[in-house]
Amino acid sequence: MAYRSLSAFIDKLEQKGELIRIDTFVDPVLEIAEIADRVSKTPEKNKALLFENTGTDFPLLINSMGSERRMCIALGVEDLDEVAHDIEELFKKLTGPKNGLIEKLAMLPQLGKFASWMPKVVSGKGACQEVIMNEPDLSKLPILKCWPKDGGRFITLPSIHTKDPNTNIRNIGMYRMQVFDKNMTAMHWHKHKVSARHFNEYKKLGKRMPVAVAIGGDPVYTYSATAPLPDNVDEYMLAGFLRKKRVELVKCITQPDIEVPADADFIIEGYIDPEEELIWEGPFGDHTGYYSLPDWYPRFHVTAITHKKNPVYPATIVGIPPQEDAWLGKATERIFLAPIKMTMVPEIEDMNMPVEGVFHNLVITSIKKEYAGQGQKVMNAMWGAGQMMFNKILAITDSEVDITDYKKLSQHVFNNLNSATDIYFSQGPMDVLDHSCSKLGFGGKMCIDGTKKWEEELSEPISAFNLSNEFSAQVLTNTFPEIKGINEYLPKELGLPVLFVAVEKNRKGHVKELHEQLCARPELKGFKMILYVEHTVDADNIADFLWRFCNNLDPRRDHFYGDTGIIGLDGTRKTKAFDGFERPWPNIIVADDETIKSVDDKWSGLNLGELIPSPSLKYKSQMYGEEAEVAENA
């Protein structure tokens, strides 16, 4: 389904009971983000929010794709798996054997349909150029400052258009943009991104790089800018396929080499000079739930801002999960499952990226296993597949397991796991936002093969786990005062041979030493894995525990085995004093007291019902100081 405008999508959300209008003034600096955070983390209240009084001429839409239902509405489907099915059917029709002329001719309508989805440049101006600012001024837009230690206001849902200067092939990506003045931002593209490569090519040529930023329009445009497409595949071809209608593009006014969607709400045109000094950008409260710390990025100079006559400014926030970006990720998980199965890893049955893993950190895959070593084959294939190269922890299980039923999944995996032989470690490229890596963008990976083992894969029989009657979390915490919490539910109620331990480390090698001492205790016989996080984390809150653990672990560096074969995984905060860790360590993202009080005070006028307490209150005790970067001695 194609939306003729972002306003049409808003109307559809309202018809479906998925949108709340707020006419009270709410400040784009901190307050809007705090309200969106409360709403997105409250399932029964989780709605899209349209702030109609932002202190500017423009309303602001947020959390518009912040649930599976709204993500489906955005893509015009009843279920996200519909898109994967459509891709699979199209691929089969286009690539299957054609035995005769009749079969080949029968494919012509399919090819014609495919051609009708391709983007097209149209002449003249588009609706996105109905109003041209006399002087481009970003302060006229309701641009958010999301978190208290952010470096400033950030454009958070931009579709950034660049072209390769040698091939003229277009790329659309989504990279945050910190606003520094009325006509200059930073452009936060990472070194792995296509636009960064375009920038490097312009630098070689000594030319200015034209750039255009589209904001709004059909929500499919926004999703497509986030999609992990292969290089040189046009994002607007994907958008055309998803909306079953081609994207019409118009040339920019001051950057005519760049084309943008004619029906976008805002267009910000400009350039980047590769010869210019980079700018110190950040910090920014990121999708990991931690601040990404400052670094040097290119300067983007605005040459024009155009917009529709009655535009809506869409935005999002990211932070401690769950947030709206979790559902963009879920769409990618479902949509790109079919291409992965058909082109790279045919044995894959299903894939799941739990929200606690913030996309790349944790991926669960089920496979149809037909021979020994197939789990390792899938591991290597997936770590070489596009953005899956950033994956940190990969768990593989059998096709009969429902990988969304975490209880049954974990029982199946641990019942088939020899922790000494079925856990594999590697290293390679990592997301530059991964703060646990000793080196920026390069770190360790781990694969847990929880499939049923063939005879060739067994070095010894895998014994069933029987929890010792002597096991007691209270005894362990009394014996080891550095242990501040142990999750008893996993071994006692689920029968899992795994411990979650919150520990306050105070010396070099402390966690490894504690692990060896725990492994030597007879009541831990039969356990296979112990996961450690810092003492501020509640070990009984499985979601928060896994979120912190996955963020803070470099698997290759931070694993160790006890004498009994139990693997220990150290997901605590790393420091120079205790761990020899040289990089800065970021703080988790929490709203400040002033913003929390301000939102509390105006809540009754927001049309949001009973007060939702700030989620940040839960996490304040887990912070190390108040700054974005944790002090070494905190």
C-alpha cells in the first residue's frame, strides 16, 4: 500500500486507534523524548504521538512505527511475514527453470510489474518544494534533544541521499545529524557505510559532495533507508516493491545532481567539503541504551530547506530498549529472512533478534540440520552476510523449536550443549557503537551451537542436568560478599544449567578468580554456563540482565573456563585499573530529574490518561556518575 503523504499515514493510524494528538505545548528539548520513552515502554498505552504545539510552525510525529501493528500499517500488510512471502514468490518465479516459450512468455507480466516499481525522476517541482525558505534555518524545525548529555539537538529520522561520483549510483542511508547552527550539522556515517565510501571517493577527486536529506513522506521511505540492502541496490526499488508503486523523484533546487521523493515533507539540501576539518560530534543517547561518545565526523552545510505547505516533522528516539527502533529491526528480521534463506543459508528456518540484543548483539537462528558440522557452516555463512558481520552472539538451534518461546528454546539449547566443545569464538568487524571492543569496530564473536548433535560431533555423551539439593543462592551470596545477586529462577524453575550473577569487582582478575571458586563448589556440578554483570544490575530481571550483558561482553576476550568445564562470560563494565581496558566507557541513558518533574507536572494536560512514571527512575541506581562518559574511578 502506498501512502500519498505522511499525513495520510497519520490519518490511517488515527482510524485504527493507534495515534494520540497532544495539543499542549511540549518542548522538543528533552520533554518530547521523555514522554515518548514512557509511552513506548508501556504496552497498553503504546501509541503514536502527534505533538501539535512544538513552539514552531510544524507538528512533530513520534513512535509512529513503535509496535508490530503500526509497523504493519506502515508497510500496508497484516503480518510482517507477508513481505518475506512476496519476496520469496517473486524470486522463485524470476529464477525458476523455464522449459518452453509459453512459460517464458508467462513471465512477462511479472517483469512488467517489477519494472513498474522502479523509481522514476519526474520533471518540475514536487510537493516537497511547495515552500522554499528564504534563508535556510534549521532552528525553524522542531528538532529534538533527546537525552540530557546529548551534544545538542539531533535530526533522528533523516533519509540521507548521496551518489557515487564515479558510477552515479544512488544510496539512501539513515545517519543521525547533530545541529550546530542554523545551517550546519554533522553527518554521523560510520566507516562501514556506503555514504562514507562515497565521501572518500569525493575526497580523492577533491570535489564537494552534494547531499540531500528527505524527512517524512510515505513511511516506507523511512524504513527503506534503514534496510540492510546489498551495495548498489537502490533503496527506492525496495520502497517501490513494498508499496507496490514506484517512488517519484524530483531534482533538488540547489543540488540538482541529487533526486529526492517528490512527496516528502521536508528536504534539506547541502554539501560536504571533504577538504574541510571534521567536527567533534556527540555524545548521543543511542539504540544500545548507552551514550555513543564524541568523535570526528564531516560537516554538512545546508544550502536550502524546502517543504510541503502543511508538513509534519517525523522523529524518533533511541535508548534503553524497547523503543520504536526495535520494530524497524523486527521488520528487517522478517523481510530479509527470505533473501538470506534463498541466496546464502538455505538451511535456515527462522531468525529472531531479541530486543535485549539491540539488533546485532544477539541473533537466534533455527536450522534444518542434515549433517554434522552444519551449525558451524551456518555460523560462518551468517558472519559473512552483509550487516550480519556485526553480530556478536549467535545462537543456533533446530527447526522444530519455536525460537520466540524463550523457555522452550533455552531448554533445548542447553540440553544439547557441551559448553567445552559447542561454543565457538572468532573475531572480526563490529558495530562502531559497540563500546565493549578493545579496538573501535573490531572485536570478538561467539556462536552457541544448541542443535542436536550427530555422532561425529560428540566427544562424550551430554548428560541431563540435575540441580543439586545443596544449591542455594543465599549460601553463595553469604560466602562471596562481592556477589550482590543470583537468579535462582533459571536453574530451579526452568531446570537450566546456567547462573546469572551480579558481582561487584574490586581488583584485577576478580571475575575470573570468582568463577574458578564457584566452579569448584560441589553444588554447581552439572552447570554449563555462568554469566556475570556488574552489581548494579538486578539479576532477577532477565531482560535488563541480558541487555547489559550483551552490551558489555567481548566474547573472545571475556570468556574463561573453570576446571569442571563451566564457561564464564564476563559482562561487567571494563576499566583500565581492573581489566586493562584503554577505551572510554559510556554511561547508560537516563532522563534528568528536572525533565522528569516537568513532564510529571504537565501530564494531566497531555491526553495520555493516568500518569506513567518515568522508566529512567528504574535505572538511576545503575549509573556511574552523571556524565555521558564514565569516570575511570567511578
